[in-house]
Amino acid sequence: GQLAAINKQIGELNSTLKQLPDVQRQYLQLYREVEVKTQLYTALLNSYQQLRIAKAGEIGNVRIVDTAVEPIEPIKPKKLQILLLSIFLGGFIGALIALLRNMLRSGIKDSGQIENELDLPVYATVPRSPIQESRIKILKKKKSIPILAVKNSDDIAIESLRSIRTAIHFALANAKNNIIMIAGPSPEVGKSFISTNLATIFAQGNKRVLLIDADMRRGYIHKYFDVEVKPGLSEFLSGQADLQKVLHKTQVTNLDVITRGKSPTNPSEILSSNQFKELLEQLQGQYDHIIIDTPPVLAVTDGIIISQYTG
């Protein structure tokens, strides 16, 4: 019933509108649009004002805790911590590397290992002499090399050689002769250093000593005593020089030396000859000690040949 009444009113209004002039009808239509937009503007303005009020009423979440103060020293880098950490890490890494190298090294570590594994007596150990090494590096290419037992007789290496001298003195009491051979497994292990300084120490103890350089390939005993390399042992054994020409006096009292001479093509054959054996037999009675510096035993057989003539 209400729907019918409303439809009836709509119909009546439409009939009335149709009867109004066109200008009045347009006026009413525009008036209604203005009212609608005015209401919309008013609503948006109210919303805008409410948002401004809400924003003004907010309390910020930032507050001042303390006033800023200029620091006395930089915050970073922390030098003390870095220094302590570097020292600790450096020491730890260094110790670790040393430990690993010691574990991986397969060579002889101490004299006790030689006595236990090879059943050989160890009379003394000779430490490396920094003084001698520095001098050899500078002077080895020149004509002469200083003798440590003469230039620095209180060096720790020389003290160790004096212990060896004492041990050899007692060991030779039961030896077949007074010939001492100095040998080493490889080049540059200190054979010539030991031979030269041990011979010098014996001579300083008022012993008549002869030092023979039997390393006829690379021997350089002559550089310690500033004498000519030839004539020497190779010239004597090959018949090119007599004994008096190859026996060289040195600046060390009681010490004579026979240099290696010119390097021959067949040193092993020369050393195994009767001439070398007869030379040693002839000289044994003239000297208290005969010291022979030999080539590396692992490289050539010369040392094995010479060993049969020693005490």
C-alpha cells in the first residue's frame, strides 16, 4: 500500500515538473547539486580539522637523556686492545709454527738421539757461531777467511771445540794412530770450520799439528790461512811436487797445512793410492795430530776411502 502511495506521489511530482518552465527546472537541479557538494565540502573540512587537532596532540617518542660532551680520546680504534690482541695472536701463531716445524722435521734433534739410535759416543756439540757466519758470508768470495779461534777465542763455539779437544785427547790413547778425520753428510755443514779451528786449538796447546784439505773438489782451507791453493795434495799425489813444497807454514804457531791443490778429475782414485797412505805414515811421527778435512760422505766416496787410514 505504501509503495503504491509513493509511486503515486512520484507520478504527481513528475506531472508537476513537466508543467514547470524549463528554466525553473534547471534552477532546481543546480540548487540540489550545490547543496550536495556543500555538504561534502563541510564534511571534508571537519575531517581535516580533526586530523590537525589529533596531530597537534601527539607526544613525540624522542627525549634528551643527557647533554653531549666532547670525548677526551677517540672511541675507535681501540689501540690498546688491538696491541694486546696482536701480541697474543703473534705469539700464539709463532709458537704454533715452531711446534709444527719441530714435529715435521725428520733430522737429528739432539745428541741423545745419535747415541740412542747409532750407538756412537757424543763428545760435545758445537753451536753455530753468528760471528763466524757473518764473516764467511762477507769474506768467502775473497782471498781469506778469519779463524774464529784466533779472532774471537772466547766464542761459545770455540769453547765447545775445546771440550772436543779434551775428549779426543783421551780417546786417542787407545787409537791406532794420531790421525783425525772430520766428516759431514752434506756440503756447508761446518766441516772446514771445525777442522780449521780444532787444529788451531790443538796448536795453541803446544801440539805440533798438520791440517790436510782432502776435499779436492771444493775445499777452501787455504782461505783460512791466506796461502796459495797449489801446489797441494793433488800435486803431491800425482808426482808434480815434493813434500816440502806442499807443506805450508801458517800464521798459527805449531800449525802446518797441506792445501787441496788443483782439483783433479779423479780424486777418489788418487786418495786410494799408496802415495796417500805412505804420506800419512811418513807424517805421523812428525806431528802430534794430523787432522784431515774430507768431502761430504753422502755425495762422494772420498771420505770412506780416507777413513781406513785414521785412528
